Amino acid sequence: MDRIITDYEAYLFNEGRWLRAWEKMGARPAEREGRRGYSFVVWAPNARGVSVVGTFNGWDGRAHPLSPVGVSGLWEGFVPDVGPGELYKFEIRPRSGPPFLKADPYALFAEKPPHTASVTADLGQYAWRDAEWMAARRERNPLEEPMAIYEVHAGSWRRNPLEGHRSLTWRELAAELVPYVKGMGYTHVELLPVMEHPFDGSWGYQVTGYFAPTSRYGTPDDFRFFIDECHQAGIGVILDWVPGHFPRDDHGLRRFDGTALYEHEDPRQGEHREWGTLIFNYGRHEVRNFLLANALYWLESFHVDGLRVDAVASMIYLDYSRGPGEWIPNVHGGRENLEAIEFLRELNALTHGHHPGTVTIAEESTAFPAVSRPTWVGGLGFTMKWNMGWMHDILTYVGKDPVYRRWEHQHLTFSMLYAYNENFVLPFSHDEVVHGKGSMMNKIPGDQWQKAATLRALYAYMYAHPGKKLLFMGGEFGVWREWDHADSLDWDLLAQPLHGGLQRFVRDLNELYTRERALHEVDFEPAGFEWIDCNDHESSVISLIRRAKDPRDFVVVVLNFTPVVREGYRIGVPEPGFYRELINSDAIWYAGGNVGNQGGVYTEPVAAHGHAQSLRLMLPPLGALILKIGRAG
């Protein structure tokens, strides 16, 4: 019988270079000697023997043993008359001890948790309709385009109250979430991990099926349909991806062939005690191959537009969350995980090279240098990096009572000292609204009106500040509760003026951000930003200018973080003329107090802030103004 894996493919796999391994690894439809069935391939180099067991052979390990592929550590076999939808696992016979069962690391589909079997499937029958989107994506420069990301946990965005409060399917989300995201003006949706995971409470961050979209919401082709609908609506799709660690579940990757195969043997290298998970061994070629092929698989087979890589800091530091004696230095005696760093560089070079226009975004919480700089200048090669420092500073600031903010003014302005060190995304993510941190509304002191007004001003600052934008679901209309992965967002709040007004404000911010080149075109160079006044700590007011590539195209932003109306507040501006209010966060349309400048104001020939012309403004309380020079009326 013909071999499934060629000698060349086995060689590439052992070298970590078989980048399309997903086409043959695992269970795939095949035909041998005129009979249809499934081929099965698994990597288990230290096993004494491997069989495939499932519903098609009564889970009998004697029925279908696999054969070794030379000395590659791969095992392969063909089982005739197997069709899609069959449950299966691999029976591993270790060098010592009894046999045990493992799910397929390369499975395309899996049983719905808490069940753990893999399910025979194929690489999809979906007929894509997004050719125009995919062609345009190859020509895009994501750094110069607007990126307003709506972060979503698919299982809890909205639930069906008529059917046991169940999560929506991918096709239902395509019908409800996609129009919502489009109507709100977001450019991208970012999904918390959708790869198969056994424990709901991990939110998807403890993956057992890296190649399988979770069966909780439908089939792989249902997920393709959702992504296609996003693309039809002009919305990009980013997936959270977890190459840093994996769970200890018995059916998963842990000690896959009876030995530490995907992980390290030494717990000082192989365990995240804080999370109860295991760390991938990036120095092993076949493990790197598994992860690199997986990244390319999501970009190619599902047309995904980007990967947000979770917990990068935990990957690149050997002493991450470890005390003295709990970690092993690298060959140079340092704390950097050199193998993980090389893996990340290879990941970014491959994804950007194979799929131009896609993005990789690092969740990296330290000052590790050049995370979002190209690999050829020594960087890690990510497109962008989350700005965790800005997020921490600004949330600390708005968490103070306004009377004390004058002494916390540095939290508003410090980020501009390092704003161009990386290509930053400004995140208000799911991590900030769990574990007692409070919802976005409840982080802010004051009564309900002050909380909502401050949140509007905060979002305006995020959109005015250099960097792309990310907001976790529910933040756009000010939910009061912390996020609960097992419950729906509180959509009934939208009937209340403050919540409906906040939602309208975020929608209008997205529309303005996308329309005005000055707010997104030059995010990562100093030419796109200029302080007017960053020093008015006594008033807790900051003012700034954002510019497009054409420096004559600019907007003026003024933010007042106290509940005091400031009449006759003067700021210098570059040009004389009429400055129209593009947005006023205190407008009655947003449930504000309607304090403002009646649509705009003319300059006066009074010098201020280094400019010959200035504006004399009425600043709304806890409010934001965005203005642009134009014509009256």
C-alpha cells in the first residue's frame, strides 16, 4: 500500500519546516486501492506502538495499528470505509506502563465538551465569497489604516433566552454580531480563542485542539461562514492564539507518548505553576513545526486577518512568574528564552511573508525591546503590540476622584514619552473587567451621570491618542457588571438614556475615526501628533493636535477631566478660521448636558501656546471636544 507521508515530508517535519503539515497530519479523507476512508498520522517518537481507535472499530486498539514512518517518530495508517463524523482517538503504547488514549493534536473537529474525542472531518467544503476582500488585503498597509477592534467572547456576547439561555451558533452570530459590529463602525472583530478547549472558565486560553474550531458554536464550515460574512461587511477578523502554554488534561498534549514531548521534562522549564499549564518546548523542531503550521492554517484555511498572540512575556522570559532557583538560565546565563524568541521571529516572518496584509499583535506586558520591529533589524517582527502601560496609567487616572486628578496628571501624558518605541494598540480588554477589577463604568468614581461622562471622555482620549484601538464587548454601552463568560451581556441597559447615549457616542467616534485621516494615518511617527498644552494639571485639561500625512489635514482635541464647566478656555491653534465641532461628548444626543460651542468657534488673533491664533472655548464638564478647521454653517 502507498505511503501516506513521503520521506521528504518526514524530513521537513523533523527539521521543523513542513509548513503545510495540516494537510496530512491527523485524520484526513483518503483513498487507497479504490476504497475510500481516512488516513491517520500522528507524532509519537517514544511510543512502543500506536493504534487508531474509534466508533468504527469498537475502540479496539488491536484492530488498526499504525506503522512507523522510518525513524521520523511519525506513525501512519489507513482505515477504509471511515466517513466524516466518526469519533476517534490514538491509543498510545508507551515504553513502560499500560496503553492510554489521546485526542488527535491535528484534529479538525472535536466532540463538544465535556466529551474529549476527536471527530473525523475534512479541510472544508465551504465556497468562499470574499475574493475581493482577500485581494484588497494583500495591498493594504495596516499601520496606516484605521483599526477599531471590538473584542468578543463568542459564547457570552448574546445568548438565546428562549432555548435555555444557550450561546449563539456561528451562523446566528453572523446574522446578529456582524450587523452590530458594522453598525457600530468597528473595523475589526477580535475573538477570544475559538480553538477547542475543555474548560469554559479558561475562556479558550487553555487549548487542547489547536486545529479545531470549538464545536460549541457549530462546524468548521460554520465558522468559515461567519468569517466570510464579516469580510462581506468589510470587517476584519483577528483570532486570539495561544502558543505559550497548554493544559494538563489527560486527553491533550501533556506527555503525549508517555514522555515530555511537546513540553519540557524539567518543571523549571516546562510548567507555569501560576496557571497550572505546561510550556511548549520551542527548541524541538517538531513542536515548532506544529505551532508554525497551526498559525498558517488559520490564516489560510479560515481566511483570518490576524493573530493576537497571548502571553508573549511569559514566552520570552525564563523567569516569568518564578522565584530564585525556579528557573534555568539560557546558555549565556541570561533570563531570555532564546528558543522562544527565535520561534516568534520565525512566526512573524512566515505569516507576513505567506499572507501579506495580515497582522500579528503581541500581548506583551514588559519593556522588551523591538517587539513590533522587523526581524531583519533584530526585532520580534510583530505588526503591533498592546500598550499595557498606557492602559494601566489611564485607568489609574480616571479611577481617582476628579478633585485629586491634578496630582495624577502624569498618568495622562507619560505615554507620549514612549509612544513611538513600538507600533501600539490601545486596549481596554477583557482582562480589565474580571476578577474584581470592576466594569469600565464601575472603575470611575461619582454618580451615574459622572461615570458615563467620564467614560465618554476616556474613549475620546483613546481615539485621539496615537495607536490603534481595542474595546471589549459591553464597554461600548457601559455594562455595570463584571464580565461573566457564562452569561449574556446586559442588553436591556440600552433602554436607559446614559447607556444608549454612550453606545451612540462610541458609534460616532468610530465613524469619525475612520473618516478623519488625521486620527489614524500617522499613528507611529511623531509627525502625527503635537501637544497644544499638556501641562494644565490644575484644570485637569489636555489639548493636542493630530495630523494626517498631509500636515494641513489636522484635528484639534481638548479634554476636560473635571466636572467643572470651563468658560473662555483658550488654546493656541496653527491656522486662523472657523473650527467646527466634529464631536462633543457632552451633546444631549449622548445623554450629556449639552454644554459646548454651538457647533464651532472662530479663532482670535491672540497668541497662545506658541501659535499666533487661538480659540476661546466652552469646555463641557468631564467632556471632550474634537474640532476641525472649516467653514461656518
